[in-house]
Amino acid sequence: MIASFRSKALRRFWAEGDRRGLRPDLVGHIRILLSAIDAAREPDDLQGVARYHALRGKPPRHALSVNKNWRLTFGWNEDGAIDIDLEDYH
């Protein structure tokens, strides 16, 4: 379940379908990944989805690959996925 977004562009896209601020070539895959995150009840439910992996550090964060360089990153608490962001890894 999605509880919060760090990225305003992702929040607008999820809530309103507004694509401003997102690369057009990534929008379709981002929609699929956000739907997978929303359906998940815990981070491990995302195993096997778009190269899911846990990130090191405190607090714990997780990542899903959007394409070669871009990742959706997020934390997790009792409410679901929190602080979802779109990050360029390179």
C-alpha cells in the first residue's frame, strides 16, 4: 500500500494522472511499478518485480528498477510504502 511520496511529480501522477515532471519514456513502467507497490502488503511481496532490492542504511529503504539508470526508492512502515521517490542512480 502507498502511504506517502517524497516526489511531488510522482504524487501528482499517482493521484491525478498528471505526467508533468516525469520523463515520457518512463511513465508506463512507473505506473506498473506504483501499482505493484500499492498492492504489496510488505516489501518482500515485491521480490521478482523489476529487480527489487533492499538498500543499505538507516532507515531501511528499498528500490525497484525503472530502467538502466532510474529507480523508484521507498521506505516501509506499518502504513505501507513511504517517501516514494524517483532517483537517477548514475
